[in-house]
Amino acid sequence: MDPLISVVIPTYNHAHFLRFALKSVIEQTYQNWEIIIIDNHSSDNTDEVLKQFDFYNLRIFKINNNGIIGASRNVGIKAAKGDWIAFLDSDDIWYKEKLKKSVDAILDNPNINVICTDELMVNKVTGEKQILHHGPYCADFYRTLLISGNRLSTSATVVKKSFLEKTGILFRENSEFVTAEDYDFWLQLAYANSGFLFISSIQGEYIIHSTNQSGQFIKHFTSVEAVLKNHVFSIQSFTDNKQKLWSFVYSRFLINSGIHFLRQSNYLIGFKIICSSFIKQPMGTVSYIGSQIQKTQPFNK
């Protein structure tokens, strides 16, 4: 029997975007789904938009999440009736085959708990478009995610609900993790030895616009740093030398963040961040650069 997919969509004052997100679900070629909207008491015309879709299999929850989107996603996870949970941010969209390709992979891979497709990143401010190739999966995936960085995206991913229930994994609602709570979620899943499958097919658009949180890179910068520090010092167990691991991980993070700003033509900020890596973590920076030259990864078991 084909699985029921629960589509979890948190939203706040995104009425215009939400209309397109919902339309992209309704137009899926795979139709065994329910939609769960978690609205953070929007003050725009979100209710009006939702009324236009009220004859579909849609449930609406109103909460005050205090700016923590993970809290909204957790409401959706707990309310989900589906076998699998598909996350869709209200300012993103799916292509018509997104769920079908995910379900085909589910039926062909019974031991997999997380499935992620590729996306097209669309910057509405600059007009830039970029293909986001997520993954790949590899052995010791938790270690790889922590050392090399995030390899998944929320709106591209579906997760098996029974695995979340068995492990007790939810989005952590730490305020310092906001905008990086999804990265922490994937790390939790990998730490619990979840099976991951990546589908090399572009099945949606990850939208960047002037008001979305993912566009607030400085905030995201500090949130990712908090997630990394928490996992290095409090969760990971593949090395006892936590300070050495932190030096490497933080250097990688700083250098890649600096490169991000350089690519956005924010040269002053970019160079400052890269220089800070050499100042704050000189040994880790040299180690990271060396690993990139040799294409190796430290801290192997």
C-alpha cells in the first residue's frame, strides 16, 4: 500500500508565498497526502489564503512559537498521521514529481529513514539561480556532517515518522539554534544511525527573498556556530580530543563562511572572516586547508 505523506508547512506572514507552496503540493502527481499548516498567528491575509484551499486534506494549527520555527515543525510532526513526514517551508515550492520520486525511493529502500532530493536555489533579490546538489551519503555520516558541513535542506527532505518516534528525535527548540535547527536535526538523525538516501534530481525551488531568515546570514552564522559547538563538546563520541576537533571544524566553518561573503561581493566581511580563522584557530586552519589539498578527512575511526 502506498504510504500516506504528511506535508508539514510552518508559516508566518507569508501569505503570498504560501499560496504557491500549497499549489505545488496540490499539483503533485502523487496524491496520498495530508497538509498540516502551523501558523504563528500571522497578521497578513494568511487566513484568506487558507480558506481558498479548505476543500483539500488540510489541517491548521495556530501557535505562538516565539520565533522558533522548530517548535512549529514539532507540532506538525506530532500531529502527523502519515507514515512519512515531508517538510516544506511556506516560501519554497515543489515540482510535480517531488513526492512520487520520494515514494518510489521509499518503496524500493525499506531500510531508509531519510530521503532528500536536489533543489534549485532562486534568489528573488539578485535573480541568481543555482542548483543545490545535496548529499552524498557516506559511511560515518554523522562525523561527515559535523566535520564537512550540512548536506541536506528542509524542503527537499522526507523523514520516516516511526523512526522519529522510536528515537524521540525532534527539532531542538533552542533559541540559539534558530535558522540552523534543521542542520542540528540532520545531525541528530545521523547520530542515531538513520539510513539516508539522496536522489539526484531537482524537485523544488529553495527561495531566497528579502524577508526570509535564511537570507539573514549573520544570524545564521552565529546559529550554525552554536550547533557545531554543542555537537563537538557535548554529543559526538568519535574523538576524545574535542578541542582539536573544534579547531578544525570551526576553521572550516569560518573559511567557508568567508568564501560565501566573497561570492556575494561582500569582500570586506569575507576577508575579515577568513583572516579571523588564521588568528583564532591557526593550527585548525592549516589542517583544514591541508585536508582540502589532499582531499582527506581527519578524525577517522
